[in-house]
Amino acid sequence: MKIRVTKIALLRILIIVLVLLIAALLAAILMRNSTAAPKPTPTSAPTVNPFTTAPPTEVPTAVPTPAATPTPAPTADYAARRAEILLVNLYHRLADDYLPGDLVTVVNYITADSIRSRSGDTMIDRTTAAAANRMFEAAARDGVYGFVLTTAYRPKEFQQTLYSAEDRPVNDQGYYMVVPPFASEHRTGLAFDITNEEMVNKPDSLLDAFGQSGQGRWLAEHCWEYGFIIRYPVGKEEITRISYEPWHLRYVGVEHAMAIRASGECLEEYLGEVEPA
Ligand SMILES: [Zn+2]
């Protein structure tokens, strides 16, 4: 009996303890909730006043771009140019047996009133002749007459004779005044030498002074429009290795001639074929 009572008492105590524990637990939970940071009352979203100007939007800071890779200057399509323009100089030699394709007689194909050929049998490339005739017809329309064509095509043997006759084909600066046959554009028929009636009968009919004559100035201004370039310009002797020749015109076609004029380059530069000094 005594034990039983004790058992019941123990059970009661356990129940009380349990109830107390549960109460304590509940109290702890309640306490925790009450000490927690009060939830912010939701503030109403700021109403946008349509009549006020919008606040300045923040300028997004520029995203730092990776170091810019230098854009290479547009490279000229030298290969395409070389495919269209025959380069003949001291470093780009004509083959010993080179012969031009399509030669015609100057007097039959360059018939403009502003020009005559010094020799009746001078030959020239056909396309070059047609372009030259258009050019000298334009000169006549501008009132510029008195051109004299001294030579155009020269066979290898003739160029060799000219070269061999020079005691000093190279001047004091090291620039050629007459080139050996392998380096002469005259063998191609694409080039010709031009002077005027005033100079043609002088001992040397091809003079720097031609560049300052009316005819020389007209050519320097207009030859490009007809596909010709002043092949050995002043200031480019270090590259061409040939002294200034205002009288030597070379046909390259209108597109290339205009591009060369605009670039201020000589032909070697235009073709990307400048030899290291
Ligand atoms: Zn020449």
C-alpha cells in the first residue's frame, strides 16, 4: 500500500514536472518571439509623381573593358596590287629574254594634236598608247601643246647601248641616271619619256627643268587621271635608287595611279616592295 501511494505520488510529480517543462518551453518560445526584432511595417511604395521630373538615373559606371588590343592599320592588299602592276627596278629584274606582249607604233596610236613622236618607228604598249592619247587630247583641250615623245619601248640591246655609253650611270648621290637593261621599264613598253619642243633639240633633251615647264606641270597635275604616274618622283630617290625624272611616265591604270597620287607613295612603296637601305 505504502509503495503504491509512493508510486502515485511519483506519477503526480512526473506529471507536474512535465507540465512545468512544457510551460517553461512555451514561455521560452514566447519570450524569444517577443525579443525578436520587430518586423518592419511595410512602408508604402513611394508613389511616383508623374508631374515631377524623374530623378536623374545613376549613370552606370563603365564596365572596365580589357586592355584594348591595338587595331592594326588596314594593310594594303599588296598581293593584289603586285598581280596587276609589273614592278621593274634594280631589285626586280626583267628576265634576260623578256619581251613585251602587245606593241604598236606610237605615231599610229598617239595622234593627239598636242604631241608628236621624235622618231617614226618608236613602239609602245597598245593599252598605254590609248591612255596616252586620251591624256594628250585632254592637254590640247586645256590649251597645252608642244609635247614631244622621245622614246617609249626600248629593246634590251638599245638599253644596253645607252647604259654602256654612260661613263658614270650613277650620280654623286648614288642614284642611277641610266639603268641596265634588266631594270629598265622601257623594255616593257609601259613607259615613255616626254619632253617639249623647247628642250627636244638640246644636247640633253630630258631635263629636270621639264618639270617646271608648262607641259611638265600639266602632266604632273593630270597624268594620274589617265592612268600614269611620275615613276621617279623627287624625294623618293632613296627608295627608287633613280634620280628625279619628271619626264618618265609609267602606265599603271587609272585606279592605281589615282591611289598612288593620293597616298604620296612611289611605286615601290605602293607595292610594299621597299628594299632595306
Ligand atoms: Zn624613261
